Amino acid sequence: MAQLTPIGLVKILGLVTLIMVIPIVGGTVAGLILDRMLASSPLLVLAGLAVGTLIAAIGIWLLIRAGVRRGYTDGGPGNGT
């Protein structure tokens, strides 16, 4: 199993933050703009938030999958010793 350094952990934390914040805030802002244009408040804000959350969840899943492939975990269940 690959050993993570403190700098590696900070990089991963930064990636997780970007993967979570950008889609959620972007979807919400896009929903706000569209709601003002179409006078459909708060429907599109909620839709943008939901889409942003879905995109963020997919991004986190891809990040975890890439970490497993790099060997940060051995991928086996029950190896918490």
C-alpha cells in the first residue's frame, strides 16, 4: 500500500474541496440566474443544487476510484488492522 505524505493529504483535501464546492455553487448560481430570468423561484435553484450535488458525488466517486487504483488502499474489505 502506498504511503501518503502530509503534503499528499493536503492535496487530496484540496481536490475534495474543489470537487464539492465548484459544482454545488455553480449549479446554485446558475439556478439563481435562470430563476430571475424566468421568474420561477425557487424551482431552478433547487434543481441546480441537486444537479451540482450529483456532479460532486460522481467526482468524489471518481477520485476514490483513482486512489484505489493508485494503491492508496488495497481494495480488500476488512483490512483495518
